[in-house]
Amino acid sequence: MYKRSEKVAEAIHEIVSQLLVKGLKDPRIGFVTVTGVKVTDDLHHATVYFTVVGSEEEKKATAAGLASSCSFIRKGMGKLLRMRYVPELHFVYDTSLDYGNRIDAILKEIGTEGDVDA
């Protein structure tokens, strides 16, 4: 059985993803993918995890753009969620994709070295 916070997290994930696809006007926001949302049990705070394609500078710019767009995003969420209180949003860059890519690179490197030694 779902907790209410999990249902709200799913709704926020969908709404934020839709708002990003429709396009925020901030030029700092690049090609963003929402990877997950966690909402506190009291429904007052939501952490939105995202990834973005690009350099480290573009990632930082996108994070700044998302942070400055929080009020606009919350306003859009308020219309769709029909909740008494719309959670405060906190955007956090999801490092799991970078971590996975690094592991793949290490495994390929190890595999290449193993082929040379054999």
C-alpha cells in the first residue's frame, strides 16, 4: 500500500517533467531529465533529482536555472495537485548516471587490459 507521500512524489515527477518538456523560458536550463522525486512524510518538502546532458558548467547552470524557476514550477503544480499546501522544491543533481558511466569506463579499461595480457 502506498503512503500519501509516494503518491504525491509520483504526481510531482509527472508535473515537473511536463513543465520541463513544455519548456521553461530560462536559457540556463538544458536538456533535463527528472530521475526521481522524494517527498517528506509531512508533504512540505520535495527533493527532485535530475540529470542533464552536458559539461560540468552546463550542469551547474541548469541547477541554477531550476532553482530560480521553483516558484513558477510550484505555481503550476498548485493548479494541478489540488493540495492545501504545495511542497517546497529542492533540485538535486542525480550523480548515479555519472557513477554508472564511470563504472562502465573502468570495466572497459580492465577488459582491454585483460585482452592485451592474454
